[in-house]
Amino acid sequence: MKRIGTAIHWLAAGLLFATATPASAEGDVYQHQIRRVNAIVFDAAKRSEFLVATAYGLLAVAPDGLIRRVSTNAGGLSELVRDPKSPRTLYASGYRSKTEKLGITRSDDGGKTWSHLAEGAGGLVAFHAMAISASDPDTIYGIERELQVSHDAGRTWSRVGGLPDQAIDLAVAVTDPKRLYVATRQGLFES
């Protein structure tokens, strides 16, 4: 990978919630409990809310700040991506419990129900970064200590190779599913 940026300036992007309303009567999640949002997914067709991946699972945030739990079986999500050609299809990774990893899960109904899709290369993973190709949605990348790739919509995974030190996040070039951008504490790298 070659470095293409000299530094990344981190912006504190906080979610501003208007009220302290609970998510739902079933398994309430209050705004003050959400200490970390691991991923945010927007749906162009549904501008009224966005989805967030948290330790409490998948939550939907409405414009008025109301939070609702989308599903009860998602697990604690460390990463979330949406299929660009099928907006109701989501892929996630994270933990079932503090010690048991989820691997890769998939939802075809906007996050209401989830099914286990794969473990990852070499065993169960809890990716801290994932990216899906806009030009080839069957190509999905994930990072857990190393870069992994799936070319069959998350069913099977293989190790790709090394990463720059302290990889934080990644993105796939819009027109080329083999071109990656990796954000690190030292800057932005391109492969």
C-alpha cells in the first residue's frame, strides 16, 4: 500500500439526540447508554432515519432523536455495511457476548432478522472495519488484525495480506473493487 495522505484530522462526529426517550418497551436502550457508535448506515430511499451499529445491536435513529431497536438477534455490532444494489441487505460483524465473536451475519430485511453467513478466514471474526464494493457488491473486505476479502457476497473469505500499521477503517474505490483506501493514524493509504 502506498501512503496518499500526510495526516488524518479526526473530527468528533457525535450523534445529537433531541430527547432522552427510550428505544422501546422491549429491551430499552437509552441515549445516555450509547457510549460508542461503531458504524452508521444511511439509506437514500429512507431519509427519515439512519441505522447505527452499537454494543446494543442495531438501532434506528429518527430525525427527532428517538432511538428504536431494529432487531433483538443482531448481537453487539462492531461493523455494518449496506449492499449498494439492494438497500435492505446488510452485512455485519461483532460479538454474541463479551468473548464470543459473531463472524459475518446478513440481513435481507433491513436489519429485522439476521442469519449467520460465515466465520471469516481461519475462524470466527469480529471485523472492526468492513467495506463493500459499489461496482461489485459481491466483493466485501473486512479487517481483524489482517485484511480479508470475500468475492461471493460474504459466504467465503480469504486472507489478502498485510495492512499499514494501526488500520482504522477502509473504503473501496467506486469503480474498481480491487482498489482500497485504508485510514490509519499515520494517514491515508491506497492499494
